[in-house]
Amino acid sequence: MDLTKEQWTRLKPLIPSPQRKQDGSGRPRKDPKDVLNGILWVFRTGAPWKDLLPRYPSHQTCHRWFQTWVRQGVFKQILTELGEDLYRRGAIDI
């Protein structure tokens, strides 16, 4: 139930590029598609963050990105786009 290629193509431009530290230090960034799939898995299943499947980035990473995207208004745009995608495919009637 992860995002389709078409869905990711529509959502990718909504996700801001993470700021890298000037000195290049820090851990490598996780793939935003994997993070978003993890977030959506938690929402779809209703499971607690700590029960996130190992195939996704850590629950701490997914939750932190989720909080950041909510504060920035990005997550609202993501949900709007996903809802419009479902509507276009006839999966829901808004």
C-alpha cells in the first residue's frame, strides 16, 4: 500500500529540500518517499509510531518529519493532493 510512482511524482514537488549543514556534517538524509510511506502506514493502520515496520525509516525520523511538515503546512498539501488523486480515480466522492 505504499505510494504509487504516479502519486510520488505528484507529491515530490511539495516536499521541501532539507537544509544541509554548512560543514557537511551529520547523518545522510533518509529518502523522503520512504519517510512519507512510513507516515502514511501509521495513519492507515492506526498503529503507534513505535510499531512502524522495519522497512521504513525509524519511527523517530518519520515522526520528526511529520511534525515538521505539519508546522510548515506541507502535510496538509500532501493530504489534499492524495485526496484529489483518489477522487480522480473514482475511489472517493468528496
